[in-house]
Amino acid sequence: RFELEVQTIRELQGVPGVMPILSSAAEPDMARLWYSMPIAKLSADELSGCESDVAVRFVHDIAVTLAEVHSQGVSHRDLKPSNLYAVGGRPTVGDFGLTKVVASDLDLTGLHEKVGPAYFIAPEMLRTDAAVNPMAADVYSLMKCLWCFISGHRFPPLGPHRPQDPHTALAAPGYVPNVD
């Protein structure tokens, strides 16, 4: 996974909004793996206390980055606030450790293994169906991030957000996710 992540990020280095790799190494025995990135601010820190229009612009910029990443046949599959950053004030996507490259036969995820963070994962990513579109699932996960940025909550409710559900309304007082 580490080697695929570094290779994918290096191939995406020309895409604005993809976290750059400054340096990386993998020792021959794979005992130590690392890469360095520029100094970045976590999205939650960058957006803390901001107005909702600032969060929407931040997510818009991430969406533009994802559109370019997707056009190159790469899906992220692990979008959550802790994988979104600001580098020099620019919204930036990092952590491509669960990435899927469409043109590659390499898939390090087991057949019945779910892919993505529990609170942000698109429901279809829980299936093992090869027809699932991971790029559409990235969009779903990004919108879950937007909900967190605007609501100020660390985690969104599980599953789809429906307008008639009071638990997904941004005005829901005291929302606390059910953590099992």
C-alpha cells in the first residue's frame, strides 16, 4: 500500500490541491517507510469557527481537485476531514493510502473488505460488487465532510442524510453520533 500511495501521489504531483511529496524512502526490508510533505494545517483547524460559505468554498476547491484526480482514473476512497488540509491556505487532499487506480489490476483490498472511514463511507462501498463506482463514493464522502465543517461536529450521522431526518439537519441541537 505504501509503495502504491507514493507512486500515485507522485503521478498526481501536477494536480493543484494534491498534497506534494517532498521526499520518501522505503528501506529494503520495508522496516521503515516514510514520506515528507510540506507543513499543512488540518482542515478542521483551518475551518474552525468559520462561516459556512468559507467551508463551502474549501470543499468546492477540494471537489475541483478530485475531479482532476478522477479524470486521471484515480479514486481516493478515504475522504474524511483528517485527510483534507490547507497548505499555504490552499485546500489540499492528502493520504492516498486506500487509493484505487482504475487502469491498474493491483487491488490491495480483500474481496469482502470495506473501504473507507466508517462515518464517511458511501453505503455502496460496503458491497463487494465490482461495479461500485468509487469516484461517486468520493463525492458522497466529501459531502459528509462538508456537513461536519458546517455543523462543527467531528462525525456526521451514519448513512445518507435526508432532509426530513432531524438528526441530519444542521440545526439539530446537541447532535452526538452513536459510537458503537
